[in-house]
Amino acid sequence: MNLIDMGVLSEKRRDILLLIQKKQGSFEEIAALIDISPISLKIQIKKLLDSGLLEEEREEYKLSDMAVPIVENLRELIDLLAFFERNIDYWKKHDLNPIPDFLLRRLEELDQFELIEPDEAHIFEIPQRVMKNLRISEEIFAFFSCMHPEIPSLYSEFARKGMKLTLCVTEPVAERLLKNCPVEMKTLLGAENTKIFVCSRDVNLPAFVVTERFMAIELSQNNGRLDGQLITCTGDRALYWGRELYKYYEEASEPLRG
């Protein structure tokens, strides 16, 4: 039996390995924590010992050195599959290409996100929950590849209040802002605590914002259309993930000078 059959395809052996990864223990301790009959547990542990994935030391079972990276990657895979499964309809319909590979592999860090559905009566307005978090944030990092009608006035208001803003937009959005919103752009470019970057990449990431309080992202559908759905997160891992996504695009951008 190969290692894939031994540690991955068998649900019982997989559960044993994941349990022992968290804490090594005796047969009795493992049996008390896992939903496997004692007879079956003995059989599965023997197979794992024979394969070299488990070791016994002072009547306790632990992962072998070889098993440590295998089980670590196995846990990451299971977490990622569980993450997608919880919202499979959303992920099947939306374009994940704007998310770089190194963050796509860590998408489960968004964890228990909230999916905000669009309000048809206020389709062109920023959701109130997002607006509330923006107004009480101390520092905002945002990326836009679409021109939302509220963005120029909202962010120029933030700039006048002295909030720390770092905005990154695609070239088409930058051109529209400069042409159609000269007053707001003058405020943004003249604000001491505001930085604006222009990304030359052809990227379809409609809207993304991360602060010290929350993160929100809007992805387009696979057909390129927008449905107004927003993912919002507040966990520490999600905010760190969000800061890395923003940094990825800022590093591919140039400052916009006043």
C-alpha cells in the first residue's frame, strides 16, 4: 500500500494522523478522542506504524519526521476544500484570476467570511455595513478596477478629514477620475496622508479594501459581469491576507503625482 492510500484516501487513517498532529498520545488517549472502535483503531495504527508514518515512543504515538510535512500539507488541503465547500455556489461562479497563486493557496484564511448580497433598491450605493467600517477605520488601503460612483466623493471626504488613504487604481479608472472628477482628485492628490498608485496591469478586480478593522472584496463573475456580491471579513488572518493582496498590486503600480 502506498503513502497516498495509507494517509490520504483512508478517512480513518487520515483522522488518526490529523489528531496525533495536534497532540501525541497513548492508545487510550487517542481512542477517547476519535470515533473509531478500539479494534479498528489498533488495526489502523499498526498499518501507520508499518508504513513509517507513525512512531511509538514510551507507549505514546507520534508522527514520524517523514509524516510531519505530509500531514501539514494534508491539513491545509482539507481546510481549503472545506472552505470552498461552504460556499461552493459563489466560488464556482466568480473569477479568481485576480488573486495571485500564493494567496489563492491560502484562501481559507478568509475563514468565516460574510457574503453581502446586493440591495436592488440601492444597487449603486456602498453597503451600510461597509460604509460604517470605513468611516471608523484609521487607515484604508483600496484597489479599484471599476469606477464606483460613490468613490470620488467618499475618499476625498476621507482625505479632507486627514484619514490615512492609500489607493491603487487601474489606468482606465485613473483616466476617468482625472477627467470626470477634477475637484475630488485635486483634494486627494493634495492631501498629506493620501497616496495614489496607478496599476498598468489589465486586471479585473472590481473593488477591494482592507483596513485595520475589516476587509471587503468584490469579484466579477466568470462571464465578466458584476453581481454586486461582497465578501467581508474581520479576522486577523483575513486582514493579513488582505494586506498582502493590496501590497501585491501596489508593487506592480506607479505613484500618481499631483
